[in-house]
Amino acid sequence: MTQLLSTGPVWEISDGRTQYPDAIARMTQRVADIRAGTAPELVWLVEHPPLYTAGTSALPEELTDPDRFPTYKAGRGGHWTYHGPGQRTAYVMLDLQKRHGSVPPQDIRCYVNGLEEWMIRALDRFNVRGERRQGRVGIWVVDPARGTEAKIGAIGVRVSRWVGWHGIALNVDPDLTHFGGIVPCGISEYGVTSLADLGIPATMHDADIALRAAWDEVFGADAQPSACAV
């Protein structure tokens, strides 16, 4: 476990593969501790073994290959999501009763917008233009070589008495065929992609550096107010 010093939340990077039940157990305890004022906020970067998680809107028919990988109920919003090697999952545990840079207190819509902006700015460091799409959760990119559009980053959050948890998943270099066992995020019309699939040979360490640098631009003390709050 690597801990990064910073202002604001504590940042941790876990080595190896984090089992999903262990992640849920740790987040549950940390959320309770943040609420009680006995632990600082946390941004926790992990990599999971291959698995599928079901959000609160997940439909049984969207799990198209139920025997492929272990499945878990996540308790977050959204549909089915894949986690696995080559994907950086960032679990973000914040007290949303406080302002966090561009995100005002007690504004879940602006918080989700902030998580989107965080991924967009991280991708920009790889010269990748990440975009929002109306009615489609997550961050999307257009591959100019193929003329196709696909999702590169997923978002799923849960808020428990104004403490936010769960977070984002950024595809660095996962096996994209593993998404074939689900309808990712409930959207069947579009595919998924990754930095590697776009021809960018980024490492997980590169992604971590980009995410850390982009964080302060959105959630740091000097970040400009979010347009979603206007």
C-alpha cells in the first residue's frame, strides 16, 4: 500500500489485486469513520481481479454470461460494470457536507459532474478528449481512426448520510473482451475502449499521476466554481 501526501483527502494506492468484498468492507468502515470524524477523507486507487458488479439499476438480463466471472451487488447507482486487471478503479470517500473545490456542499449532481470532469482532465494529459453524453453516464471518446464512439471511463456513486463513496473506473489496458459478459452500464448501442485500444501505451502508474494532477484542478482549494452550480 502506497500513501501519497497531499492536502485534502489522503491518497492510497494498493498493490496487487484487491478482492471486491474486501473493498466494500473497507469503504463501509471508512465512510462510518469519516461521518464520525475519526478518519480523514480518502481517495483509494485499486486494481481488481476480473469481476462484475451490479448497481441499483442493474437488470438480470444485462448479465449475459453469468458464469464468466464472480458477480457482486455493489449498492452504488448504475447498471452492470466490469472491473479487472488493467483498469484503475478509484474509490472516493468524501464528506459532501463540505465544499470540495468546484463542488459546493450537499450537491450530488455537481459532485457527479466533478467526477466526470476529473476523468476528462486526466485523459487530457494523454491528449485524449473525453466527453460527456446526454443520457449516458460515464466518459466517452471518439476514435478518429475508426470513426467509432466508445466508453473509456465509468462512474458509480453512493451517498450515505452525505458521505460519498464508490467512484470511477478508468480503462488503461484491460482485456476489453471481458466486457462481453454484461451490457456495460445498461448501454448496448456503444462499445468500450481504453487508452491502450486508442494506441496510447500508458501504464497504471502513468494513469495514477494523471489522476492525481487532475484532482486539484477540480476538487482542490483553488479550483473554480463548477458551472453545474450556476
